[in-house]
Amino acid sequence: MVFKRANRKEARARRHVRLRKELSGTSERPRLSVFKSLHHIYAQIIDDVQGKTLLSASTLDPEIRKEVKGYGGNIESAKIIGKIIAQRAQVQGIKQVVFDRGGHIYQGRIAALAEAARENGLEF
């Protein structure tokens, strides 16, 4: 018998597919989707019924780059993205969202982004 080592990227993708079976964003309660790479973190608020991204924030945005110290792949950057996505959602009248962690474990940058979004007015 030969055991194959699990590919982390494929395992995350499988978890994300399993989560997405249950999660769906509506017009009243859109989905807050989070993706992280080694150097950046991205957040989008999506209406799955219409298939549209309502708003987004990432460490690549020029106005956010000014606030980010160092590189965008740390917990401080995730907190900034969480705060900004919540503020942008409040401007558009979005108060409640469904949190989609993208197959990632709820710790570190993912948890920091979620807590910052909650502190700044998003409910999930």
C-alpha cells in the first residue's frame, strides 16, 4: 500500500466546497468571503442570488497599502481589512452577513479579520 501525502491546497479547496454547500449570500444577508495568500488578504461581500460582488477590500488597494505596515500577510493587516470592509458595508446599508472562511481554519488572520469586522458593526 502506498500512502499519498495530502496536498494542503486541495484539502482547503475540498473544505471550501463542503462549506459552500451550506452557505449562500442573499440580498438581505450577503456572504463575507475571505481569501488569504502568503503576502495578502482579500475580503468580498457577495450576493450569490444575483451573482455579484457588492464590495471588496484587500491589502492591494492603494488607500489600504498606506495603512499596512510591512507586508499584507500579517494579523495587523487582517484587522485593517476587517475594519475597512465593515465600514464600506455600513455605507451601503449592509449590517448582517454570512461569514465564509474559505476553507481556512478560524484562527490567526481569518479570526482577526472577523473580530475587526464585528467590532466595526457587522453582525454574523
